[in-house]
Amino acid sequence: MFENWAERLLLLWGWRRHLAAFAAGGLSALAMAPVHAAPILFLTLPALVLLIDGAVVAGPRGVRRLRPAAAVGWWFGFGYFLIGLYWVGIAFFAEGRAALIPLMPFAVAGLAAGLALFTALGAVVARLLWSDGPTRIFALALGLGVSEWLRGHLLTGFPWNLIGQAVAFTDLTAQAASVVGVYGLTFAGIAVFAAPALFIGDRIDDRRNRPGLRRLTLALVLLLVAADLGWGIHRLSGAAPVGQAVVAGSRIRIVQPNIEQAVKWSPETRQAAIDKLVALSDRKTDDQTLGAISFTEIVWPETALPFFLTEEPTALARIADLLSPGTLLFTGAPRVEPADDATGGRRYYNSLFVIDDTGAIRAAYDKVHLVPFGEYMPFDGLVGRLGIAELFRGIGGFSPGPRRNLISVDGHPSFSVLICYEAIFSGEALPDGGRPDYLVNVTNDGWFGRSAGPYQHLDAARLRAIEEGLPLVRAANTGISAIVDAYGRIVASLPIGEEGVLDGHLPAERPPVVFHRFGPAFLLTFLMVSLLLSLMGKGKRRPRS
């Protein structure tokens, strides 16, 4: 039965092949949060292997393979991103801007179509190294792995829902990110998930021709699985139970106000916003010895204060009244300063402020990695020339901060800030000034409602904790707020769409992990091994009788 299914898939032609690729890509998106159906990739990636196997067309100069492979890769990617990123369209309804709503389906489909170009490129690279034998699963891993890395870096990068996040769907299998990072998990994961293709038909088995190569390929796949599970067991066996290894004297309160995006920036609700934040920060818990006065840090979300904090002394005074001696408040808020040119204009930043119990701003961080089409408008000159600037009025306007900085206040652990989108970028979590004691991620996922987006965002942020061996404190306006330990384990969290506070101790950090020093070396090694195996497979191919 399975063989019949594989044969039919192999022989699909034209639009049926493209539809099958689209369906396989769409089903692959179920491997991501919140479904976490990672085993489905054991079906969809072998299907992609078979679709590329049969992706050939006759041309005037002979058989063509690259263009059909690119088409299969594009349709697979289009399905994957369309289903996995459907929630992006919800942002068009968040502030009730009727002029933008008709653009929503085009924007979502356009984003998926653009990102699918990376998958098409990956399929082409894989096809260049393709063979009829078992090593083509490593050709696929190399091609798609390189394209995923490029997707995370080109044009400011968009490494959302990397295949490596599917590998990390459990705490056990996620620990290898401390060695190879999410891109290493992506390379290895593609090879492992595609491995069932080794058992489909004599096209792959071909015992007459290359049994040794088939056994070697299978052995390497099993070695990858064993290494991932073995490292996970080893790392977690040395970990204290969740929530027990903490920084002495630390007590953190995370505030989740759950303010709807449609009213967040309304001038009429400005006072209500700060009233809610202050009330939640001062809320008594079941243990009446606790309250705002007992916390060393209180964390509010990204742009929790929808106004320029430095221009609102009354807001700083209210914060000073809230905080007890020694307590710090971290809050997101926009920041403004004069432009450094002769225009007399102003520059705006998406920032996090650290405020002490006197109302003084002790430190600040300006977001470095801005969201294209959200916090700034790429190609704004072209948009103006096309006469459609009014459709995008209000989008963008922020300037990037100069650098990621280490924030250290006497008497408190040092930390590095990741504002919203910045949490998805592997290898960019640490500042230039040294290693912090923990990471602070503030975000406003209220743009995307109760969709898959906030769950996927938390998943990515969790991997940053594992990659750096540092705990992570996360405050989200509408959820999901969480405390994550240095092993990526969720110590505590607040559900999406719920107003409340999350109290807890700061988990202890781990010593610097392997990824921080040697991650790129492991990636390069995997690339070279995959390339070598792929070339070995091509070299052994012989015409069929």
C-alpha cells in the first residue's frame, strides 16, 4: 500500500505534482506551534524527495530537471508559509483601518510566495547534487538547510518557523541547540525527517549497486538521532528540577495587561492603560506577604506605555510611587530625540526603559532589528512614486538603535533585551559588552489575536535561551508571558488573552554553551559532510539496464 502511494506520487505530472507539493508543504506547517505535530514531517519530507525525483520535463535540448525541481520547491514552500503564517493577516484588522483590509489576502499570499522562493532555491541546489540513491536525502538537507539560513539573513532576515523548531518540540530533543543552534537542528532535522525515503522502492534501495552507501547513509541518520537524544539526556540529567535552581534574592513580577491593539494607541485610553499597569503591578497575591514591594524587578511589555515616557513626568512620578526601595521597573515605550541633521525633525525608537524607585531612568535600549512593513517601510521611495503611500500611512517611522547593549544596574543581575521580533534571530541575542545573567524579551503580540503567531513566537524565544544557556523573562501584552530557564523549559507562563501577573524567581544561568563558541564550525562540518555524501552518490550512479 505504501509502495503504491509512493509510486503514484513519483509519477504525478503537471498541476497534480504542484498540488501535491503544496499539500505536503501545508501539512508540514502543522509541525510548528501550537500543533507541534513534528512526526508529520516523516511523511511530508519523503514526499518532497519523491516529487523532486519525478520532477523532469523534456525540452528541446534534452531532459530538464532544475526548473521542475524549483517549481516543486516553490509550491512546497508556498503551502508551508501560507498555512504557517496565515495569522499575519490578522494584523490588518487590529486597528480597524478599512483601507488596508482589502489588501490582507494579497499581503499574506505575497509573503508566502516571496518566502517560497527560498525553498525553490533550496530544491535547485539539492537537484544539482541529486542522485537516484540514498544520499539524496543529504542533498535535500544541504539545499534546504542553506536556503533556510539565507532566509534568516538576507534582506534583514525572516527566520520564522525554521525546520529546526520542529526538532525542538520537546525539551529533550531541543537541547542540541546548545551545541549547533537552530540552524544545525534544521540541517540535521531535514535529513532525519526525509530518511523514510530510504525504504521506498528499489529506486532508492538498489542493493545490486550500492548497498554500502545505503547502509552508510542510514547509519549517519541514526547517528544524528542518537546524538540529539543522547545530548538531551546528558544535559537534562545534570539540571535541577524545573524552578528549583534560582538566583538568590531574586523575585520578578511580569505584568500581562491584555490591552486590545485596537484601543492601545487611542489618546482616550492612555490614562486607562497606565492605571491598569499600575494596578496589576501592585496586585496582592494569595500570599499576602507578597506584592509590588517584595519584587526586585517588575516587567511590563513592549510599548506598554503608548506615549513618549521622557515627555510625561507625571507617568514617571506614578512609577516612583509604585516602586519600593531597590525595585526596578522594565517597560517598553517609544522614545524620541532630535534628528542628527539640519532638518529639525525627530527620530523615533522602539525602546525599553529601566526605571528605579525614584522615577529616574537608569538605562535604556533601542530596538536594533526592526520589523519590515511594521516598524519601517522598505522601498519607501518606490511606494511614494507608485502613488500608494496613503495605504501605508502610519506604518513604520521607527529608526534602528545603534547596537545591542548590556544593561547592568548595581544590586541587580545584568541582562540583554530582545524586543519582539529580535527574539527569532539565532546568534544575535547577546550584546557586544559581555555575557549577561539573563535575557529579557518584551513583546506585543496583540496584533495577531489568539492565533498561532504568539505560540510560534514563544517557541523561537525559548530556543534563544537554550542556545545561550541563559534564562529568559518574557512579558507579552496579550500573552504568552513566561519565565524560561537556561534549558528552554517553561517554568511558568500566562495563557494568551488573559489579564494577570506572573510571579517567580529568576532561574540560574548556565556556563557558556558550545554553540556560543563553536556553533558555526558544526554547521560547516555538516555542510561539508552532506556535500561529500551527495557527490559520492552522484559518482556511483550508473545507467539502468
